[in-house]
Amino acid sequence: MKDVRSKKYDEAVWIPLLSEETEKKGELYKAESEQVELYAQSILVSNDVFDVVEKLKWNNLSDCDIAFAEVNENGIYKACDVINKYISQKNINAIIPVLRQQFGSGEADVWHLHQDIVLALKLLRQGDSWVRPDENYVEVARLVRNNGVPVKIEIKNEFLKDYLCARQMGLYVATVHIREKYFEKDPLLGWDVGLTQKELKNGEWWGTYSEMADNGHLPNSTALVVNATRADVDFNEDVPTIDYADSVKVETKKVNLASENTVFMYSAELYKYELIRPGLESVRIRGDEPSNFPFFKINASGKSVASNQLRDGKRWLWFNPDVVNRICSMNKPSLIWESLDVGIVGCGQIRVPFGVNKKGLVSVYAKNIADLPVWMQEIWAGYNIPPEGGVSKELLIIQAIGLPVRTQAPEKFLPKEYKRINESFEKKYGISLFNITTEADELLTKVNRFQSVTQDGFFELAKDLAKLVCDSINWKPLQKQLENVDPKWRSMKTLQEFLIQKENLTEDQAKSLMAPFYGIDDLRQTDAHIKGPDADKAMQVIGINKDLIPLFRGTHMLIQFVNTIAMINEVITKEKETGEPTSIS
């Protein structure tokens, strides 16, 4: 068991609070079969008993096994989460972090993570996991089951130590590792027959070695089978009685218990004891200042400073635009646009204003990064780059000069224009232009220019936009209002003919109006193959400069897409819309 002797939970990512795990390989007792078991008990103890708590052994913690409340003979109530031990003339009052509840009715055991841990760390239970919403729902503790039966509750190291620091306590963990293995031939490990015992610095080890039959019995072992029956029971009596003095017939026989095949059994038990000491700081519970801060590059030479030195509000930072996608992949993301190039990105209640500069990089006021929780700062730090291309012009106007910016982002208008044209079609023709499915509804809020950070991402954005048009047009109801319908027509051709027949556009006018839709569909259709002239032609149809970086190409495509919807709506309503997205140069 050398592999587990040196293992320290103090350095592990996950620390068991309660465990009863068993893992089997093969049929027990047969050659090459084995069984591994891990049992863990733990208690929370105050700092003032650290010097004696490690004298507690496995048997001392047996009453932690089942949680129960009671009133003793003196009428004193004992809470279910508290145990008391007296060691080396010192009284130890400990708290049980996991309470295992048993029922006399045959219900399965229920394991409870102590509510003080849950409330102090602001955890939310989701199934068998406890997550922390304040940190993007990171898993902090978890319950492991085997065939539905609880076998372990463990907690993540950094959160436990934050909790221990705030409470000025330690976690004393006692574990038992048991291994049994059966060999066809003796591996000659050098053990003595019977019991071998070794004292360790942090526990003890017991080893057992013996030869045995492969059905679990000792070689040549026998048993005496006794069969005792009454010889004079009268089955015809209506109310029979039995007299213990009645005659009894006894038969005995000797049987062999051991099978013919023998195996060599090696079994070991490792008892370990470890005190997990509190962390040096409690950032989450006590609100301590972190000792370590992420570093950020502040100039073109790559000089970096810790984020706590960026609170003076003197500078901006630059990031790879993919940072927005990373944050939008988190739980409860939000991406709000204030102008064409300025937005606010975040998750939950944590939000950061940003701007997109002329190089397509994201710039952020440094103090806004420094004020974030450290875990969120670390995410931003992973995308931090040296300054290039200056601060976003619109972000400077807003943050440095203090003036509003009157440009508009296509992402902000996409859901509005999409639903507005549907209402116009409903009002005029009794038909919705688009079938707003659940997928379409999600895409309306999901699509944004940062999908187009790379070339492949640009094509993925085209796919999503094509789904919103080509795959969503209610072309069958539209065709019912048209004359001379060609059976080959589908969504795009049907809409084009609808504009010609119902809105009196010429064919050239209809094609010109819908050109961005056709170009986007071409990009979607040829995505798997196109990287050259066909893509260039499709972008020309949409009205995109192919020499732009993918991020700006995606921005142009969104602008053209939204403007096309707005202009079709203008044709339907005969009213000029105001507030269309402003194109960028």
C-alpha cells in the first residue's frame, strides 16, 4: 500500500468527509480476484485542540457513523451534529460535517452535508452536487452513489480551507484502506503467515497472509451437520401440542467445506489520520484580501502587474476577443450592447463594460477588471495581451470624455426586427413570415459577432443566420396566397415571389433586396468546402469586404442581415423605419 501511505489529503483537490466505498474485481476468493475498500470519517475541531486531536483513532470516531440526537440520563440534550471526546486531559467538542440519517422503517439512509457549510459558502444543491452560484456554479461538494446508495461525500480543498479559516477550525480525517487479493501462485512478498503489523508516523498498517481454498474456507476444513426431527408428531390432531420430552431423532454427518483448489490470500489494512489545517485566508466567507492576484500586461513591452495595483483607474487593458465567447459559455451569461462597438458582458450579477477597437481586440478599463472577484479575474487574465490598436474609440468617448455614443449594434436590433416583421405579416396577410421555434428563439439572443472571431466561426455565424431565415420562413402558407406556384419553390424563392406578386416589386428589386439572405445561404451551403473564390463571391453578394478580419466580417454580415429584415418590413408596412443599425466603414 505504498501508493496510499504517502498520499496527503491536505494536498488533494477533493477531500472525503464521509466514505464507504467498495470496489471488486473478479469473483471473490478466486485466483486473481481482488477487493478494495475505503472508509473515511471526519470531524471539525477548533484550533485550540490541534495538539491532541491526532491521538484520536478510528474506534474513537465510531459514534460519528450515525447521526442522532438524544437526551442523556442527566436530562442534557445532545445535538445530532456534535460529539464530545476526552483525550490527554483535554475536552474535545467536535462537529460532524456529514450527518447520516437512518430510519427504522427500512427507508434508505440519507446523507446530509452540514447546513453551516452549505450556508457559509452559499452553496446550492443540484442533484448530488453542491455548487456555488457566485463562482459560475463551480462544483464545491458532491455525493457519490453506487447503484443509488450513498457511498461518499467529498469537498473541494480550496473551499474547505476557506471555511476552516473563517471558523478557526481544522478537519480531522480518519481513513481505513483495505485491500484483499488472491493469487494462484504465491508471489512471495515476504510476509509472515498470520498477522504482520507496522506502526507508521500517521497511522498503522496490518497485513495478513494465508493459503486458503478458492471458496473462502481454510484448506481441509470440515463441518458437522446436525439434523434433529421429532419422531411422534400426530398430523391428525386438531389442536396439536408439543412436549419437549417427545422423542427426537438426531442424525449427524461430517462434510468438507473447502474446495479442492487453493489460492494465496494477501490482505492489508492501512489506518491513516490527518489534520487538515485551515487556509491562511477566507476570501469567500470572511472577505479577506487575497494573497495572490492575477497579473495583467499593461504596455507593449509585456510588463505585467498584479490586478490589485490596477485600482487607481489610470489605464485600460487589452484582450483577445475570444474572452467574450468564454464568458458567454458560463452559467447565466449576458451580452448587452450599448453602441456599435461598446457592450457589457458577464454572468449572473458580474458584468464588465468593454469596447472593440480597430484591430478587433477587446479593451476594458483596468479598474473594472481589478474590481472583479479573483476567480473571474483569472478568466480574463487567460486572454490578456499587450496593448495594440489603441482603446476602442467609442469606449473612450463614453468612459474618458463622458459623452453618449449614438451608433447602434446589429445584435441589439436583431430580435426586435425579427419579431416586428412577423407582426407586420400577421397584421397584413394573417401569416407569420417566420416560424419562431425554440431553436430560433435561442438563436435570436445567441448570435453575435464574437462567434466570428475565427474563419470557421464566421461560417458558423452564417449557418445560424441562415437557420433564422432559410429554415424558418413559413413558405407553405405563403404559397397559398400566390399564383402560378412552381412546385420546386421553397423558402427563399417563395418569399421573393411573394414580394413580387403581393408588394409589386420587380424581380430585380426583389432579388436586390434579398441579396444578403442569398449570400448568407450560399456561405452556409458551401461551408464544408469553401475557403476561396466561392466564399469571396458570397461575401460580395452580402456586401462584405473580404479583406476584413473575421470579426469585422461577422459584424458586417449581422448589419446587412438586420437591415434586410428592416427593409422588407418597410416594404410590407409602407412606412420608413427609424433607428436602423448604422453601418461601419
